[in-house]
Amino acid sequence: MLTLTALFFMPLILKLFLPNSKSYWWGLLWSLMFMFFVSTSLIFNSMEIPKISLFLQTDTLSISLISLSSFISSLMLMSSAKVYQTKNKLFLFSNTIFILNIMIIMVFLQSNLILLYIFFEASLVPTLMLILMWGYQPERLQAGMYMMIYTVTASLPLLINILILFKLNGHLNMNILLLSFWQPFSLSEMICWALLISAFLVKLPLFLVHLWLPKAHVEAPVAGSMILAALLLKLGGYGIIRFLFILPKMSLLFNSYITSIALIGGTMTSMICIRQTDLKALIAYSSIGHMGMMVGGSLTNTFWGINLGMMMMLAHGLSSSGLFCLANMIYEKSNSRSMFISKGFLSITPTTTLWWFLLCALNMAAPPSINLISEMGLIISILSFSLLFVIPLAMMSFLSAAYSLILYTSTQHGEMPRFMNPLSSDTSISLSVLFLHWLPAQMMILSSSKLIMLS
């Protein structure tokens, strides 16, 4: 924990010794990789005993997501080669990614509810900067406004409930909160639980409050799309799991309503993916289905559902972020996100076609991957909650395979457009980014027992 705290001052140290912006970019990249290796080593060293202090805490849930955060942040720098080559505010871009990474890590480390809320909301500011300053389309201002209005408005009930908890308990430490004043299965308890998790449901996002996500993804640069898919959506899942630990007797009746909305919405968004023509919008809508399955399994409040929900967050963070990298590589060649125009890449870049196949297989939870374990476990936990969910779960599993195959075949096969540059090729660093997305999702299946939280 002290090592991660000391790394907060890494940008200042690097700026003193590496005044050149490109050298600073590489130094910051290796600093993020070092943070990833430090946090990952904690998973395999004495993680049986959670570590708790006055304001910070670490356990398997937080350390796993901290490792994902540092790893994806380093890949964001690697995938932003266009910013690096053109020096488009390179110093500000690097610091924005690093500050956003630190804010997300602080969310995962907090044991105090009000500090968790502060860092939860503060993470929106660097994300908004990424969309507004390095976005591709003129509608990025509207996309940023949608994101801020949805998330900030939904967070206000959470803040009010946190203040009520402080008035009743005199403190806000999540590990020793006394919530016995809530009577299970009462209307007041259901309303309080709904207001507490509203901010996290919008951040996931839950279907019906998801309109900000496709807009933000479409207008964001590749780094913004990666951070949205891999990390910011995971803040919602993390908050729900944390409050499930605080409220073991929350309303299962209300959770059944949320699970129904999530699964039906996941089925509908999967249908939207099949008829979608925008590459980034298709990948963004697929995230709603995966996160819907994750929140449905977690809200069963079972040991199986919560643990497999955490694994789904890790699996989705890697697969979705990798697909956004591939979509950006196509956009840089064709200057279009349309699947009608971007065709025939098998004849131009067969190496990239291999990575399209591997990452689309990862997205549809093909074995061997952590995606398969998490999806199978979540299906089992949701069906143990109610067998009525078998129809939307079956449709989601089938449709996810269908739109992943459509995504692969429509971009790689067909006639190459005449305006495409046939001599364009992908650099080694972009292929390394794709490899680093695919490999951990395959290797985590060998150490999945280390990701199981204590009961």
C-alpha cells in the first residue's frame, strides 16, 4: 500500500529527470507497468488476510481491480500512438491518464464511504478531458454532457444516504457500519437500498439508464474508450459488491426487479448489436449485456455469484478494451467506423485478422478463457435465484456469439474499398497491445482460485 502511495509522485519525479515529452511518455508507461506488477504480486503473497487501516483497505477484490487499472492505463498509452507521433498535447495527455488511474485506484482502496464517493465522482473529470480534448467528432461536447448529467444526477441520492448513515452511526467506515436499523423486506429498506446503489447502476450501466455510454464511446479517443469499458464501468460493479458486504440482508425482492431489467435489457441490446453498423457502438452495446449478467449474478448475494461477478469484470475489461483497440486500428486505415465501408481487411492485414478472431472469440466466452468460467458461473447463480431467467440468459448467450461472428466476418471479409491504403500496416507496438489484452484473459484461468474472495 505504501508503494502504491509513493508512486503518486511519479509524474513529478519523471518531469524533473525526463524533460523531453516523448521520454516522459515512456517513463510514465513503465511506471504504470511497475504499479501493475507490484499490485499483482500482492495477490500471490499473503492475500488470505485482508489488510485494513483507518482510511484504506486491500483485499482480493480491490487488488485485482487495481492490477487491472494499472495494466489498462499502460496499454492506453501504448495504443495512443497517434498522440505520441503528432505530439498532440502529449505531456497533458500522459498526465491525464496517470491522474485518472490514481483516482480509480483510490476508489478501490477506500474504506471510508465519503472518500469513496469523492474519488468516484472525481474520476469523471479526467475522463471528460479525454473526450473533449482528444475526441474525434464534433459531437463530443454533447457526449460529455450526457455522461456528466447521467452519472452526477444518479450519484446525489448516494451522497444523501451516506450523510444519513453518518448521522446514525457517527462514522462511515465500511468495515464496522451498523445497519441494524433497516428492517428486511420493508418498503423503507427497499427505497434506501435503491437509492444507495443507483449511482453504481448508472455507472455500470443498467439498461434504461445506458444512453450516455454509446455516445461517450463513439466520441471518445481510443484511450477514452478503453478507460470507459475496462475501468469506469467496473466502478459500478465494485460499489455494488461493496454494499452487498455492508447490507447482507438487503431486499432480495428489489434485487429480482433489477436482475429482470438487466437481463431483458441485455437481450435487447444484444439484438441492437446484430443490426448495428457502427463498430464502436456495437462494442459499447455489448458491454451493457455483459455487465447486466454481472449485476444479475452479484445481486443474488451468493458467494458464487459475487466471486464470478468479479471475474466477469476482469474478463470484460480485457476483451472489450482489446476490441476498442482493434476498432481504432480500422478507423485509422479507413477513416470510418461504418461496417459497410470497413471491409476486406483480411487481404490487407492478415496478422490483424488473427487478433480479430482471437478477441471476438474472447468476447463470446470461448474456451479457454476467464470469460467462459465467469459466464458459466453467473448463469448458474442466476438460475439458482430463479428459473424464470433461463430464456433471457439463453438468448444473451446465443446473441453474443452471433454479433461477435458478425463483427468478425463483416470487417475481415468482403471487397476492399478503393480508397483504402493497401500499403498500410500495423506497428509492432499496436500488435503488442492486442497480445497483452488476450494473454492475461487466457492465463487467469490457471490461477482463478487466487481471485476467489473470502466467504
